[in-house]
Amino acid sequence: MIHIENNENMLEFISGERNATVTFTNRKHINRLRKLYEERRNEFSYFIENKDGSVCAKIPLKWIKINPGSKTNRVLTESQKEAARIRLENYRKQKRLEKDRQMQ
């Protein structure tokens, strides 16, 4: 595994253009970008994996979103927490079943 010395991540675009150039050194964004490239290669202008392990890509600007999250922390009742737990459990069961079907 290559160790990345630089920890800089970058997003750059020119107003009026339809693409943005991104460079990532953190694993979370590298993995996400690599997966998108495998699935939607034709939407990338380029995708480069550098020797240091970082990636640089030119992607559609419409993919860039700023999401600050919730303004306030949401407080859930016990019944809401239980309902969310059950939904998550059912989702995970469904995903396991789908994965098992694909393996057969």
C-alpha cells in the first residue's frame, strides 16, 4: 500500500464551465470516486491515479454539493428510534438476500 505524504484535497472549477477538477488524498473520497469512475466512466473527462496514491479527476460540476447537515440536532422519541432500528435491520436483511441471490 502506498503511503500518501500529502493530505491536501482540492476542488476547482471556473464559473460558467460544466466540469470541476478534484484531487483527493483521503481514502473515503478516493474509493467513492474510483467506484463512480467504474460505473460512469463516460461522464469523466479524465481520472488519474497518482504514484503517491492520490487521485485527480475532472467530473461534472453538477455532482458537487455542499451539505452542511442539520441545523439542530434532531431528538427522537424511543418509538422513533425503535422504528428506525427495525427499518435498518430490514434493509440489511434485504441487502444480504440480494447478495446471496447474486452469488448463486
